[in-house]
Amino acid sequence: MTSTNGKKILLVDDDDALRSSLCEQLRLHEEFDTVEADNGTKGLELAKAEYFDAVLLDVGLPDMDGREVCRLMRRGGIKSPIIMLTAAESDADTILALDAGANDYVTKPFKLGVL
């Protein structure tokens, strides 16, 4: 059952196990309603089609770089907070993600509470 007043989260990640686990964890908190996409193209289409309170976006997507997806979302007028998820944790990666328009950057693996 979906909450009608919950915060809508768009989760874009090609790792099926991580995506389904994270969605399941977020749904345990009744204030979150998650929508999933397994690639950047699908994530962009969903973000343009409906409003999300936040976007969780993987950097390493199969069809395009997540930072490019972030850039395209921002150019498309999407104002929702975007949190990049990645295994890379160098300062350069952080700067690239933030330059692309991300609001924050979380490295994998992460604890749900940190996110």
C-alpha cells in the first residue's frame, strides 16, 4: 500500500540487489514512497514526468554517467535534491558530482542512517 502523503524518492541504480534492498528499507519508513529506475535514460524520463522530493542517483550507470544524468536533470529544470551514490570516493569524484548539480555525495557501501 502506497502512502499518499509520503515523500517520493526516485532511486536510479543498475545494481538490482542494492536498489531493491534500499527501496525496501525506505518503504519501512512510511513517509517514503520509492520509484525505481535501472538506467539513466529511464531515470531522466521518470524525473521529467513527475515530481520527486529527492533523487538518489548512482554514478556508474550502464547507459550513461550518473553525473551526466544529474546535469541533464538540472538543465531540464528539476530542482529536487539529488544525492549521488558511488563506490569512488576521491576528492575529484566529489567535486565532479557537485559540479554536475548534485546536492550531496554518498560513497558505497553506506548505512541507511547516513543516507
